[in-house]
Amino acid sequence: MSDAAPASGVVDGLFRRSAGRLVSMLAGRLGADRLDLAEEAVQDALLRALELWPHRGVPADPEAWLHTVARNRALDLLRRETRSATLLAAADRELAAPAEPTTAARDEVRLLLLAAHPSLTPRARVVLALKLVAGFGTREIARALFADEAAVAQMLVRAKRTIRSSGIALAPPTPADLEQRLASALDTVYLMFNEGHSASEGELAIREDVCVAAIRLGELLAADPDTARPEVFALLALMSFHASRLAARIGPAGELLTLERQDRSRWDRARIDAGLRYLDQAAVGSRVTHWHLEAGIASLHAVAKRSDEVDWRTILQLYDRLLELRPSPIARLNRAVALARVEGPEAALEEVRVVAGHPALANYYLLAAVEAELQSALGDSAAARDALARARAGARTAPERALLDARIAELGSQAEREPPSRE
Amino acid sequence: MPKFLMLARDDGSAFAALSPKEAEAIIGRYIAWSNGLQEKGHLLGSEKLHDETGKTVSRSGGSLAVTDGPYAEVKEVVGGFWLLEAPDYDTAVRLASDSPHLDFGTLEVRQIHELDRG
């Protein structure tokens, strides 16, 4: 009976949430150069819970219990580190202040903005945010990001060293700074989300965890008056729409399913509704960011009851604006898919050929996969098969390969029915 | 009903380097297990012993010796216990065999000798 036991008495997700909150609280009060100490104190508090709660039961207010233990542990560790009575007294005072829900959330936002600091690499920002704010363990991060555990640990050490040596503080960024830092934080959150969202072999549970964590970080930014900008809500909308399809995008054979092939009844209605609400909240002010446009595109897919009811014309317009605002070869490739629906495969193929030369898309399996669909629509199954073979060679994960294998098999059986046109 | 003491031993390393989520899952399993004992009326009490401190008191040749421990040199230390009521040894052992603690250490099941049972 013990194996699948629910955490009776322990609020589900309490430890991960508390870890992020407590590290933020301790770092917020002791300074960014004491991140390691904050993490150690929190880790010790969780270990203490692990030792005591099985015997003594879960305390009436488990969060408050963890808070007290982590705070006391932090003071112990500080005493070991320094003999300066003034420093200890100051830390004691800082840590004695009770945790108000509002200051707790602000501490988390500040730590997230710190993790999104431009002096760190984009991937290090994701790893740091997962570790410090989202309460993930190093091994979990490695599994979720398909990385080596030692490499993740090393990245964390280096990132924290950078923070210490550059004297990056946890103080609230100046208004001018905030603009840039928030943009970087949104990129970090979305990168995190995509790491979880991009289908990979096995381990779907941990990847969904990463998506949920990214959404929670977005919600933190949305709840803080300093960072609750329209683009934050737009990003939340975008993530909610994508998250609504998490369960539906893998087929029975473990293959990735394209939007048209997904069973729309399996899309998570609650997440779509949340996305629509966020989109409403994003529609404030006159500034339209790329997050708004991407969320708008995702919403049109999400609200279509059937795949032939998708409003491709509006999607194409949104892609046009997106490309004006933020030109990127991937957006242009996606636009070509919409273009095929509106103007036909010929025009789309023309576009695909133009973006094909872009170095960012070299060996990108979706480029060849899109080309294959267009060639197939134009009736050139030999060219379609050739493109699928190239896509298959560039695919990196098992679900991607399974998707392409299924398409190759489909084309093959079509070819049997109608003899291929050969030059 | 006969009473049994379940002594939980472990080497203290099992819980090191766990992620918050892993720690929470383990606590959940222990709590579910002890809730089960409670619901069936087996559980009388449970305590955790301090790991870091401990004294062994002995007397040899008239002189008292107090040493720190037992730990360090002992591989598995008693970290805590559960006090149970069960009709017989078989039942007590069965209750122990469901415990998540077996993933991290051992359980020693001992019946408490009661005066009226000789």
C-alpha cells in the first residue's frame, strides 16, 4: 500500500514550492553572495522534515515549520562562517522579521530576475531559475533538460560564481534595468517551458513538471505590481495554450502528433480557458509585443473545434506582424505553413525554399518535414519522400522519428495505390 | 494485546542529496504507512532519536565510562522507533514488511515482555 501512496497530510508540491520560497527569502535577507548558504539551510530543513515527520506527523503549519527550521539553520551556518558580532546581529534581525505573503512573493520575483541576469548564458538562466526558484534538484534538471548531471552541477557553480564576482545584487532593479531584466526573465521562463514542452524520449512526467514550473514563475511575475506587464500575461496565455495540448500530442505508439492529428477532445479545457483569460489581461495598453502575437496565434489553434475550422487567414496576418516585429527563420517557416492554407502549397514552397538557406535552420527536421507536406500536397511524392528522409535524419528524439516514420509509411502505401510519377 | 517495538535502523546516508520533490514523496509514503497503522488500531506511538548525539554509559572495574556514540564506527544506528499493538509476531512482521523504511534501512521487530504474560 505504500508505493503509490498519496502524500497524505503533506500538501502536494509543498516541498518544491517551499524550497523556492525559502531560498528566495533567505537570499533576499542575507544577500545574493550567500545563495549557497541559503540553499544549504533549506536543504537541511527539508532533511530535518524527512527525518522527523515520518515519526511525529506533519506539523499543523508545515510551511511555517520549514521556515523556522531553515531560518535557524541559516543562522547556525552563518555563525560557523563569521565571528563578526555585528554581522550576526544584523542577520538575526533580518531573519527575525516574519514572512508576509507579499514579501515572500517579491523575494521570489527578485531571485527570478537575478537568475535572468544578462551576464549569464540563456541556458544557465534556465538552470538557475529551476534550481533556485522552482525548487528542482540537480538530477531532475539534468533529466528534464536531457543533460549530464555533473554538467548541470558545474553550470550552477559557475553561474553562482558569476553572480558573486560581478557583484550582482538582489536589490530591485532600477526602472531602466527592469525593462531589460524582465524581458530576459520572460525569455528564460519560455525557454524553460519549451525545454519541458519539446517532446523527448520517456520522462514525460518530469517534462510536464518543468512546464508547470515555468507557468508558476510566469504567475509570480504577473502577481507582482512591478512586473505585472501586459507581455507577462501574453506569455502566460501562450504557455497555457501550449500546455493544454501536453497530453494530446503523443500518439498511442509514442509518436509526436501534429496539430491536425491530435484528438482535440483531449486538449485541457481548463488550460485553454486560463489562456483566454490571460489573453484578455494582456490586451491592456497599446504596445503589442511578440508574446501577444504568438499567444494570439496559439489561441486561434486552441479555440478551433475541428482542425478544418482554424482561422488560417488571421493566423497568417499575425505571422506577418510577428515577422515585422521580430524576424526569425523559424517564425517564417511557421508562417509558410499558414500561407499554404491560405494561398496554396506552391506559394508556401517558395517561402520554404527562401528560408531553407538560413544557417539557423540547418538540419532542422521541421523544415524538411514542412517541405515534405507541401510536396505531397502538390502531388510530388518522390520529392516528399526525399524530404521526409532528410527530416528523419535530422530528428533528435524518438517521438519525432516515430512521427516521420508514420508519414513515410503513409506515403509508401499511397505510392502502392497510385504508381509514383517518375521522371 | 501484545506490544511490539519496531526499531528503525539506517546508516544516515539514504536521505542525503534528495530533491525537494523526492523528499516529499518519501515523507508521503511514511505518513501513508503510519496512517494505515493508526486506522487499524496498531499504532501506539513513534519517536525520532537525535542522530548527532548519544552517550554510551558503562562501568568496568568500578570506574564509570561515558563515551560518545554509538555512531561512526557502527554502520547502522537506531534512528527512531514505532510502538505497535498486534495480535502476534506474524502480524507485527507483516506490518513492518509494508514499511517504506525498508528502502532506506532495516526494521528490528521485538515483542515487549509483559509481566502478566510471563
